[in-house]
Amino acid sequence: MEAIQALPMGTAVAVAGPAIALGGLSLLFLKSFVYDQKKRSSSSLPLPPGIPGLPVIGNLLQLKEKKPYKTFTKWAEIYGPIYTIKTGANTLVVLNSNDVAKEAMVTRFSSISTRKLSKALKILTSDKSMVAMSDYDEFHKTVKRHILTNVLGPNAQKRHRKHRDTLMQNTLNQLHAHLKNFPGESVNLRMIFQPELFGLALKQALGKDVESIYVEELGKILSRAEVLKILVVDPMEGAIEVDWRDFFPYLKWIPNKGFERKLGQMYFYRQVVMKALIEDQKKRIASGETINCYLDYLLSDAKAISEQEMIMLIWEAIIETSDTTLVTTEWAMYELAKDWKRQDCLYQEIQNVCGSGKITEENLCQLPYLSAVFHETLRKYSPAPVIPLRYVHEDTELGGYHIPAGSEIAINIYGCNMDKKLWENPDEWKPERFLDKYDTMDLHKTMAFGGGRRVCAGSLQAMLISCTAIGKLVQEFEWTLKAGEEENVDTLGLTTTKLHPMLANIKQRR
Ligand code: HEM
């Protein structure tokens, strides 16, 4: 040490330089040796079992119905938690248990960190220009930080609290008005809750809710309901549009006019409406009025974001806020309205904790049964049943099998949440299964929010809105399903949206 200190500075650098270079070289050598070993050891493993299919088209005909996650789950009972299917020219590795899903999302993430998007998603996401659909790269890290800092992280959620309180109060007011104006008529909760969620999404993203907007390219004023349809409802349907060229890339030169027209139109409408909404708010900012919202934040703090990326990021915050939370809340209320005993159990818990006071977000940590209702609904109705496909960009290993580069990965969240080895009678909606086992505020009791570096950024917001809404709806009203509603359990779309909106009869509690 003293000898080194005694050397002139230049000498120390001259000696240390080659040493560092040599150290670097041997590290590099070691890394490539380990990599080769890993590669060799992975390729000596067997391939996952394949589901028998037909030549050329593979298993496509077996996946005709638009709920592949259910077919995947049935196959897992025969072929195990990991298997491959052929979708035309593509090989898809399907993961159906928590263990293999976590291995893909955490341990082997570095080999599976890119997205494989269908043509429809490529168009709708403006080629991966949003947090949830981007590859795991610098763009992703930057924009995930932005959405967490301003919209979805714990501090941002504290700042947006007033919007959630308004949403809850407006929902309750409309239910009371329904009771008064249409006594004896059943209520469609979605018709009230969805526009309220959309209002919250607009306020968080753009600073203000809108009643209507003039869109120059369309030459007309659109109502709020039309804006909701263009920004949320249509793209959710468009996202599952199938272009057969996805399965046969070697036929991509053949035009598919119907598909292109439909998706092109959706893209155009979304684009012009988003531009009009943003321009409107830019006028507000220019007039000196700034608001704590995502747009104001991006305009002042995220200079490197292009105009198109800005449109996509703002749209992302709107569509993601408006959909999955509604799906969860509606299914939870369907189950509670069907099951009086459990509804009463929840009501008693709320009464014990809140007494004559109204339930608030501050009470959530004291309400384990409410938390169990939320998580059991996420389990049984996994709002994102299959994670958007990932792509294996280097040979890897999963569940003891060799997974070659070029494979696509489908993580079947629904399958993980319905795994009979993990969940007793998984078809039964039974919140009690979560009591005593978990911390009330643990957001990851199931695989519903994914995991690892791509874990859902909006889980806190979803929990705060959904749990408070369920709690308030049950605290204030008694819910009973309308006769014949029990059978309506079908779903529609990319998420598990209830095909028939829930209809229920409500009675004000004393
Ligand atoms: C019950 C409601 C929700 C469920 C079940 C859910 C589910 C998921 C899942 C499974 C993923 C992971 C995708 C993957 O691994 O590739 C994800 C990602 C994401 N979610 Fe959610 N989500 C919900 C609500 C929300 C809300 C309200 C937002 C608000 C904007 C949101 C924003 C995001 C974002 C930005 C990502 C991308 C994270 C990343 O790629 O790093 N989610 N969500």
C-alpha cells in the first residue's frame, strides 16, 4: 500500500492500466465461458411436449374460440404446466403454473425481455410506443419511470386522491338517484362506473374531464360517450383482431384489406381525438393554468419524448385506467350480489371497522375480508388472462426444458390462477381462501398483476379504486342479482370483460 502511494501518480496508472485491462479480458473470457456452458447445458435438455395438431396450420383450429386461455388451461391438465403449440409457422411455448411463469418473468427474464406483437397490436401501440408494450430497453425504463412518478406510484396516487374521492361520490349519488327515479328497476352498474372511471383517467392524464371535443379532421364535435368509445371500447376490441398473416409470415405479401381498413380506421380516430384533447390542454397551459397531471409533467420534464410518443403515453394512461379496474369491480359485485352470505360477511366487517362512519381508503388495511374479495375476484376472473406475448431472443431454459431462440412465450395467468395443484376447487369463488395466509395489503397474492421487472405499474391504483368502490357499494346498498343474471358469465375482449353487463336490484341500507 505504502509502495503504491510512494509511486508517482502516472506510474500507478501505467501499472494499474494493464492490470485492469487483463482483469477485464479474463472477466470477458469467464463470461463467455459461462454463457457457452449455459447454452450447451440448455440445449442438452429436452424440448417441452408439443400438443398434436395438423400439418401447416398446427393447433390453430383448436384455438378457434376467442378465449384461448381456457383451452390452454385444459391442455395443461394433460400435458403439464409447460408445453408448445404451433400457430401456423410459429412455435408458442405456453406457461401455466406459478413456478414456470415466475421463472420466465424473473430468473430467465434477460433472455425473454422482448415483445412479440400481433399486427393488430403493432398498429394500435404505434409499434411499441408505450410502457406496457415496449421491449425492455432504455425507452421502457424512462417511460415507466414517468408514469410511476406522475400517475401511478404511491406519491402520485396521494396527489390524485381527490379524483378518486369524486369518482366514488358521483357513483353513489347516481345509484341513489336511480333508486329515487326508477324504484324497483334493476341497475346497470357499468353504465355508471365506467364513465366515472373514464373521467378520473382523463383528469389524471390530461388535467381535465371533457363534456365534448371538436375534432378538426372529422369536422365535428364528439360527445364524451363517443370519445370513450374511440379511446377505450374500440381499441380493446381491436386488440384481439386476428390477421391470419401473423401465423404465416411468408404470406405477408398477400393483402388483407378488411383487417387493414378496420385497424387503420381505429388508429386514425384514436389519433385525431388524442391530438384534439392534447391541443385543448396545451391552450390551457399557454394561458398560464397548470395542473398536476401527466400531460403537464411530460411537457415540462420529458423533453426527449416525441409528439407521437406523447400521444401514446397519454392514451396508455387513459385506456389502462378505464378497463381492468372496471372488469374487476363488476365481477366482484356480481359474485357478492349472487352470494348474500358473503355479502353480509363483508358488510359486517365494514360495520365493525367503520361503525357509523363512511369507509375510506385509510380503512383498507383493517379490512382483510374486503381485500380477500378483491384478490379472489382477480384470481377467478384474471382481468389480463394472458400476458401479451414475449419473444425468446437467445436460447434459454424453462421448467427443465430447452427453449430455443425464436420461440414465443405465452404466460397464461388464468391458468396459473386456476391451477388445481395450488388452489382447492379453483372454479369456486371463495374469498376465505386468502384469509390468515397473507398480509391484507399484499398486492401479489395471485399472478394477476404479473411479476418481475414488467410487473403491473397500476396495481396500487387498481386496488385503491376497486376495494374502496366495492366497500362503499356494499356499505350503502344491499345487492341482489336480477333474476336470470346468474347464468351470464361469458366474457368478451382482450380482458375478461363481462359480456352482459351485470344487472342487479339494490336497496338502501339503514
Ligand atoms: C385489476 C387491474 C389490473 C390488472 C389485473 C393488470 C394486469 C397487468 C399485468 C398482468 C401486467 C404485466 C404484463 C407483462 O408482464 O408483460 C400489467 C402491466 C402494466 N399495467 Fe396493469 N393491470 C391492472 C391495472 C392497471 C392500471 C389501472 C394501470 C394504469 C394505467 C395499469 C398499467 C400497467 C402498465 C403501465 C403496465 C406495464 C408495466 C411494464 O411493462 O413494465 N395496469 N398489468
